[in-house]
Amino acid sequence: MQIVEPYNLQNLLQTYQQIKTDYKLLDDNCRIVTNDEYSVLLTAQLREALNLPGDRPTMIQQFTDKSYLKSALKNSLIRMPKYLIFAQDQYRKEPLSTTFWH
């Protein structure tokens, strides 16, 4: 077991390469999985960077990004309550501006 700190794509890539070298593994024999919902996107980014089998970030986004999901359902027959997509950059510029409901 190896603890990766800070837990980010660059450090995970380095750790993967180190484990692969230490254990003489081939990419064909490696898979990247997670059981942590907060790591699903990072896991997909890691697979993409290493060209390993599995879901890619664009596939994961449609299930994890609520604004993407709501935009996809906008023209469907599924009723949704009004919602606000939080724009962090806009909030930093104008924290007290009028809100916009979708």
C-alpha cells in the first residue's frame, strides 16, 4: 500500500509508474478502479492519461456533474424544480449580484 499526498493526477501518475517499475508490471496487466465516489473523475483522468481501459472523464461527467445532468434533462418530459448553477468565478467577481434561476 502507498499513500499519495497530495492526492492529485500528477502524483498518482508518478506513483503508478513507480509501482509498475517496482513490480515489473506491463500496462496490459494493469487496471485503475475506485470505490470512492469522490475519486471517480480522477480515476477516469488517470485511465485516460495512461491509455488504460475504462471510462473516460467525458463519460463520467454525464453522471457526476449535476449542471450537465440538468441541462440534458431540460427539454425532456421529466419535471425539475427551479435550480441555480453556482458559478464560482462569477461569485468571486460579484458576490452580491442578482441570482439567475433556470
